Amino acid sequence: MPRPAIGSPWADVGHAPPFIIGHRANSTREIAGFLEAGVDFIEMDLWVHHGRFESRHERALYPLPLLFERWYLRMRSPRFDLTETAAAVDGRAHLFLDLKNGRKGVIPLIRATLRRFHGLHISASSSDWPTLRVLYDNLDDVDVFYSMAVPERLDLFLSVIERDTRPVGLSCRATLLTPAIIERMHALGLRVVAWTVDERDQARRLASWGVDAITTHKPAEIREALGS
């Protein structure tokens, strides 16, 4: 059965109410707002670029110094990194990393952050499975989650997870989850994170199904909806 890291907040499966994760905290302003709303975790998107983490959601347009998202294009500029995030959080929440790339390159960066910030707890998710394998082969004190965004990948995950005892849980697009999937994950000792949830009714429904955490842009509203 998957085991959380020592001191992990994920020790209890199916706890109520679910944890609240502030989604895409890629600046000090966003982090401050999430902390004021009382989130349990700060989530950030991390890319490895030239040996350091960059906190951003956009993809790079190599070899040009440009970043792009579905509806816009912008110049690359210095970005927030993991150590800056840990310093801004200052122990008031846990960190939940969405690793976009990096594979072995993520190990020294996360390890250095853990050494610098004693008592910091890090959970990490990725849709890049080789990066996940590198994580749980090298960092016993990081809780690892598979990230699923499309039905095909989720089906593959469900077909192999009973033979893979290393991850702590599943971080999944909320619309792909069902009560049966959550029940099965809990039976295997796995935690379930639902993303991205900004509607009150959807949050209540997922909580009634037993999700362990909800990722949202609107933590105060979702916490109020859940009565937590």
C-alpha cells in the first residue's frame, strides 16, 4: 500500500472536509491572497529551465524567448521559483507542485529547497510518468501524485495502479472523477485530489464523494461552500 512521507498531511484517507489547494500561485501577490483565504496547500506549475525552476503555466516557444498560452503570447521574463515560493509561504501552508518537465533535473532543486526550509512538506504531481519515477526513486520525503487530464490516461492509470505501490495518490481533472473511482482509490490507500473546481455545487458534490483535496482559484468561496 502506498505510504505518505513521514509527517505528511496525507496520513488520513478520505478525511472530511477535504483540503483546499490554491491553484497556480505563481507570484507573491497570489500566494498572499491564498494564505489569507486559509488554504492548506499552495500549488504552483514548475518548469526546469537552464538548471532552475520557473513557476509559470505557459509553455516555451523554443528557441525564441517567448512563452505562449492558448489565447496569448508574451516575452520570457524572470519567473518565481520554488525557493521564493517556500520563503513567501513561510510554513503557513504545504506545497503542491505540478511538475511540467525536468525528470532527473528536478531532484537537486527540490532537495536543495527541503534542506534550506526545515519542516517544509512537499507533494508533487506530474503527467510525465518518468519524472514521477525519478521522484519516488530519489526523494522519500516527497509525496508523489499521478496527474490525469484526459480519459485515456486515466484508464491507463487505473489499469496499472494496483501493481504500483509507490505513489500516494491521484490528482485528476474533476470532471473525470466518479464515486466509484474515488472509492477504488481509497480502497487502495490512495488519496484523490480534484482540479480545478471553482463552482460551489461541484465542490459540494466532490466532497460528498470523499475527495481528499480540491484545487481551486477561489479558496474562500469553496471553503465557505463546504462549511469548513
